[in-house]
Amino acid sequence: MVELLAPAGDYQSYKVALFSGADAIYLAGKKFGARANASNFTNEEIKEIIKEAHFYDVKIYITINTICYDEEISEVIEFIDFLYLAGVDAIIIQDLGLINIIRKRYPDLDIHASTQLNVHSVRQAQFLKDLGVKRIILARELELNEIKEIIEKVKIEVEVFVHGALCYSYSGNCYFSSIVGKRSGNRGACAQPCRMLYEYENEKSYLMSMKDLNTLEYINKLCEINVTSFKIEGRLRKSEYVYVVVNSYKMALDAYYNKKHFDLKYHQSELQKVFSRGFTKGNLFKDDKKINFENPRHIGQKVGEVVKTIGDFIFIKFYEKVNNKDALRIVTLQEEDALIINDENIEKKIDIDRVVKFKAHNKNLLGGMVYKTSDYNQTKKMIELLNQKKLVKISGLIFLEDDYLCLEVTDGKNIVKEKSTEKVKNSDTLDFLDRIIQQVNKSQSYNFLFEELKMGIDRPIFLSISEINELRRRVLEKLKTIREQKYNRKIVAEYRFNNLPINDKGIELEFVAYTIEQLKALNDISAKTVYVPYDLYEKYKDDFKNLNLLYLEERIYTNREIDPQKTLMQVLSKNKFLMSSVYLNVANIYSVNLLHDLGVNKVGLSIELSKKQIFNLIKNYQKEFNQSPSLAVMVYGRYTLMVTKNCFIKEKNGCAKCEKSFYIKDRMKNQFPVIKRPDCSIEILNSKRICLLNNIKEMQENGIKTFLVYFTIEDYQETYSIANSYKKVFEGENCDLDLEDITFGYYNL
């Protein structure tokens, strides 16, 4: 059966997930989780949660799904040591360096590759499986047939998001919040710029605000292709959300496996009320309406409209039932208002088609649509669930062994047996056997429930009640401990990393070009190495004899055959690549070591590193591995803030109005260039370009070997001027650039 995996951002959400029937729960500690704004959990809380969850046969996965800097590695290892010994079932990882460490230090700890690794191909999945990853949380952009192919060809556990918020960008490939606001999504601090207003063609709308994924109607299709785990997004959601979503999907799965009726309409209504920005079946099922251009917030369920206003009062006609303590939102084109139904303004229940008078805060609400944004019945049901006692079913046998009373108990997996410390005495009647059954049956204080308790004694005996109670206590506590302490683990303290000779070609200046005009300009300044997209490479690879023309691999993997020694790698692979991209989120020495070990000659460093971190990384690498790393840094260009499969132009206006490049504006009037790819994916570039021309010398002196100048939307003349300036500085001449729209990114932080 497929696993149902629930989120927990705070303790009540964890309890709700546990009591609602989740098979596994994912959560985070106070650091290193991709939802830093959730309450999250202390180490002591995590330890107790793991014990309790294991008692109920529920797995706990801890997210350490951020990139980690060198200065944090020792603290992260200390945290994983704690989790490992506490009995965590798996950890969810984004950082390649941590995978490198975990597979050596904790060889029997399951690694789940985070969706932040953007796994969307067989090649990537096979790469991670070969590294020792047990499960892959697939990119949310995949379609059903693509997931099926990965499952069948790689034969690895796969986890698929089935419900909740969607990112506009491929996960792990969004730098919008990081570069514009210094709040990194790769560090768990995303400010959600995708939920903001943007202007395109003089019209403002929420161009990147995705609807919420909802696959409740289609879970049979995911079950049929053998998906391992259904993941519910929502560690920042309230506990009512966890209750409603887990309950709905649990009941749907139960109906699927047991061929029972499932009331889809009712559960869709419940999901809509608890949280919805509008629902989509996503890329999973090829939904072409995935963006909510009007509203980035929770919409709720439409329940009525304002049919009349008099002074401060509005009259609402209801299409759906509402109850005391429900929250409503009234929306018009000009105004919004909100109110909570209570005893002061309405009776406890409002039936359909009734017109009811309310006092409003705002005017101009006539004709406004009324939405229920919070249903108190959901809260009430959740509280009732939490007040119930959750019991583990067991069976037992009472018998005698050498005149000692014995109790043997099993939970179906484990068998525990204990005997009394005192011998039984003879009795004149069999009546006491019923008393023994009665006493042993008092198991609920240990959270056990005897489904069956057999008496295997057929002669009259007597034993003190305290002795019977003690026997029951020892047996049930022993079984409880066995269930809680699932693993017997030992940390591997001594381990080594491979040190392979690096093909050091000296210090190099290399270029990326997106257009033929840029390619011509680079040829005219006598550039040496230039990476270009596939279409340019195929068309012009034989025309520019003076250039070392190489292939810039697509950020979203295609099945094209490539020569890795002529390719700048942008998608994880075990091939021996010439260079890896600065967008692979490499931020520590163990990530660098892993890529060098896999044959990558030059490793691109994350664009989210400061110069202090870069220089310290080089020193740390030399100290740890007794050799210098071969590293590449981007020193010019517009950072790609997003790579996305979700084209707002296509969804808003259709492909007829499509252009190859254009701009969108934010509320601060910053213009972000957008590049459209032939496959309809788009890249959103930063409004400013990084320019580290005057920092090349200090980077050379501190051990950087390769400098990348990255052209995207520049014309011939601008490309020529900028490339020539970098070439001169690289060759030791003094040169400067007069550019206005520049940034230093993270470099000087």
C-alpha cells in the first residue's frame, strides 16, 4: 500500500497527523529545514516524537533540506548524530555534501533526496540511487508517464506531492527571493516573491501565483504506477489543514484499496474550506490552468453574495450552510471585508437560500461574493479527535510455567513474555481466573488494547492482585520499549573521502552566450572557450574555428546524447563532465569533493556564497583533502532567478502572443527580463547584472581557477565591450566598465 506522508510545522499539527492516520510525518528541527518560518521542533521534542510515532508504527522523516555552508557542517553532523541515535527513519536532504558525508558516516540511515534537488529524469534518479539515496521526492513538474518511467527504469522509491502549494519555479532553481531580498529559498527563508503583483503589457496581475495542487480525484492512477509515498505539502499550514487533508486522502486510499464508496464531492468541499488558492491537478495530470492571476491567498468556499446594503449593514443571501464561529470574506472589485459569525450577529445555523443581515466594516460591498474561509466544524472535529485515546491493538495469552503465572503478548510483529516473581497458590474455585483476565485487560493506560486475551489455565489458582498488575506492567512496558526503540545503531566515526588528481589547466576565462550576435562578438575579441545552448551548438559548432565551442546543457534535462567533456553540466549525472554549473547549489567542501570524485573537472560554486565563504572553502578544502580544488565562479551576468515549466503568457493569452523575450515589472518598477525557450519553459532573469570585474585579481590570488562571463540578453556591441573588458583585466591590464544596473550579489556580504 502507498504511504501517506503528512507535514508537521508545530506540535499540534504533528499530533493531528498522528491521530488522523498518516503513515509517516515529516518535520524539521530549529535549523536546516526549508520552512524556517514554521515553529519546528527542539531536539528533545524530536526525540519524544520519534518514540511516540514509532510506538504507533508511524515513521518520522526529518528535513535537512537546505544547502549548508562549511562553517555549519560540524553543527549539522552533530544534529544528524542525534537524529540517527534517536531512531529517525530517514532524513530529507538537498545538499550534495551532506549526502557525501551521510553515506559514509551512517551507512544504514535512509536518505531521501529532497524535491529541492529537482529530480525530473531517469538520469538524475539513477545518479542519486548510485550515490546511495533510498527515495527520491520528485519534481512537481513531472507528468504521470514520466514518473512511471522513473519507477520502472530506476527501481527506486519515489515520493510524489499530491496536495498543497506549488512553486512557480522548479524547486532548487529559484533564486528570486535570495538575490532580490537576500532571503534564500535554498536556506529555508523564501519570501515568496511569486505571490506578488507583477506588470506585463501594462496590466498588473499575480503572474506567478500557482493554484494549490489537488489530486484527490486521481489517486487511483498514482497507486497503479506504484508510487511509494503520497506527500502532502503544508508545514506552514494550521493544524486544521493537516487534519482535513490527511483525513480526506486517508479515506480515499481506504476506499480505493477496499473498493468502497468515497464521497468525493464532500471531501473536495472540506479541502476548499480549509485552504485553497483555487485547485489544480497540476502537471501530474496536464492541467493547463495552474495559475491564479487574481488572488494569491486562501480563497475558501463560495457560500453566498451581498444582495442589499443599507448604511453600515449588508444583506447576504447564502447558497451553502454556515454555522456559528465560521469566518467569512466578502470580495468585490473595489473592497474586501471580513467577519466571524457569532451569537451576537446571527443564530447558530444559517440554512441555504436565507437572506441574513450583518454589520459590515466597509461600504461598497453590494454584489460582493461571500466566501467561507474557516469552518468551525472542522476545528471542532479535530479537537474531538485529539481528545480520543489512540490505542495499539494486541493479543495475549495467560498460562502457567512451573507454577509461575506467565503473560505472553504480541502486536503482530513482536512477542514479549514475562512471568510472575511469585508462584501461584492453589484455590478452591476457578472464579479467580476471571479476575486475572480482568486485571490484565487494564492495558489502556499503556496505550494498548487487547483484541484477544486467552486464558490457558484450567485449574483453580490464586495470586496477589499487585503481582498480577506488576506482571502486566512489565510485559506492556517491555513491548512499548521495543516498539519505540526501532533501531540499534552505531555511528561510523572513522571514514575517508577519495582524493583524485584534478586536471588543472591553470586559470581560465570562459564565456556563456545565448545568441548568435553574442557568439560573433566573442569570436571577434578572440575568446577561447564559449558555452552555448544546444540549438546554437548544433548549428554553429563547425563555423567558429577559432573558438573552443562547447555545449551548455539545459537546466531541465533532455534525452539528447552529449559528450560530457564538451559540456557544462547543469543537471546531476555521474558522467565525467568538464564543468558543473553555478546553479547546482554547491556551497561546501564535501559537495566539491563529491563532484571531483565523480569526474567533474571544474566545479561551479553557488551564487549564494560571499567572497569570505568562497576563500574559506578553498582553505578548508586544502586542509581536509591535501590538495586545491578546481573551482569556477560567475563574475558577470544576469542571474537566472527562476526556471519554470509554467508559462504565464501561454496560460493568460495563449501561444499566439508569445515572444522570445520580454520584461515583467515588480511593484518597485524593477524590470526582469524573461526568456522563452522552444519547449515553452521560461527563464526569469535578475533586473540587475552581477559585475565582479574589479575582484578578479583577488579571486585569482585566493585560488579560483575559472571565471565565467555569462551573456543572456546583451546585443553584439554590449557583448563585445563587456567581454573585451574582462579579457583585458584577466590578462593583467587596467580596465573598467561603465554599467549602471549592476549588483555584487552575495560577494561582499
